[in-house]
Amino acid sequence: MEPDYVRLREIKPVLAGYIREALTLVRMAPVPDEKAIHDIRVLMKKSRAVMRLIGNQIDEESFNRNYDTFRDVGRLMCSWRDTSVHRKTLKQLKKSYPEIFDFLGANEKVKKLLEKTVSAAAPVPELKNDLEKIAMMLTKAGFRIRFESLKSLDPRTLLQELDKTYNIVIEKYLICRNDAKPLKIHEFRKRAKDFLYQLYFFRPLNQSVIKSIEKKLDIMTQNLGKYHDLAQLIKILGYKYSKPDRIPALDELIIVIREEQDRYLLKTWPVAHKIFCPGQPLVNLLGFKVLII
């Protein structure tokens, strides 16, 4: 006989684990490598998604202090991640289209972007200071969460918050499909990630279905992330189409980048439509078998 109730995944130990893992990665080397930077930023995004999920059940001061910490850590590491990703993306394009780069060798922006400037053995003072600041912020956040009482969270209210997140993503999805601009697509991706990270706590309601949705969302947001990285690369290269002073090789590179973006979006929209179809109730999507939580 199936139980008529189910407990959601506990939030406090998971959130504390995110902070602890991020702190370990920060302290693992003089300068975190590209993977560590990526993983730390993901952990901060997960932590912010958790804060949004429980925000209306904790006091405002606690919410603001912790949310601001997770946001600020991500922002401090943003430029490190962006530089490495732009370099990696450009190198991949160079490998795939060497003939284009043969004509771009003298382009200062391309040349500078391909150069690696940060040494893991000897971090610059500013970077060292940022790392110390991040470690301190995470340590304090971990201490605060340790003494935060999260046992009385109402599961029905959590489900209502998940539903709010879901409807926000639907709205962002509709905006993108009617006006697919990079900034709007990026906003859709961010809110879809919120939904993905919050969904994790609701797995016990219907594990197989929810894990399947999480997998699809993860792939979808990865494709949108690659689209965004290419959009940012175009921005960093300072490209604006104009007839005077055109560089044919740069025009061709941008066309190649646009085609890559098109491929990522073609992989995204069918999945997004199935998950975020307007008018689809959340409980129908997740296929809950139990109604009492």
C-alpha cells in the first residue's frame, strides 16, 4: 500500500553542503582553475535558488544577508570565468575554422583574447585579496546557516514557491519566443536554472519523473549557456556590422558564431515547449502521485 504522504528533501543540510563545497574549492589552490571557478559559481546559483524558495519563511534580514553573500561571491568570480570561457570558445573556433583566423592574426582583440594572462602559481594581489574575501564571506554564511532554524518550513508553501518560479519561467520563455534577443534568452536561462535547482528538493514526490525533467532542463540550460557565451564573445570582440571599414574575415567569424548559436537554440526550443507550455499546471508536469506533503 502506498503512503498517503511524503517528506520533501531537507533543505538545511543541502544548503550547508553547497557552502562547504564552495569553500573547499576556493581553498584548494592559490588560484582556482576553470573547473573550480565554474563549480563555485554553480554552487552559488544553487544557493540563491534555495534562498528564493525559502525566502518567505525566514526573516528578511537572514534572507538578505545570505542571498547577498551568494550573489557577491558569484559576481567576484564572474570576470575570471568569463575571460577563460571566451578564450576557450575562441580557441575552439580557431581549431574548427583555422582559415578564418589566418586572416585575423593582426586583430588586437582576437590576439589579446587568445593569450592566457593569469598564472595559477603566482596570483596577482587583487586576485589574492578577492579569494580571501570570498573565503571569509562563505565562512560567515556557513556559520549563519548552521544556526538557522529551517525545520519548520511548510512543504505546501515551498510547493507554492516552486509554482511561482515555474510560472516566471513560462513568462520568460514566451518573451524569448516572441522576441529572441540575447538578453531575454539569458534571463530565461537564469530563471530556468532557478526552477531546476529548486526542483531537486521535490524529487521524493515523484522521483523518476522529476529526475527526467531535471536531466532535460540541465541539457537545455547548458545549450542556452553556450548560446550566451557566444553572444558575449561577439560583444567582447566589439563587432558591429557596418559597411565602412569592414574586415571580411571578422564578418565571416561572426557568421560562424551566429550559426553555432542557431544550432543551440534549435536544440532548446522543443524541450522548452514541452516543459514550459503555457497553461500547463505544475502538478501535471511533475505527475504527483501523492497530494499530502
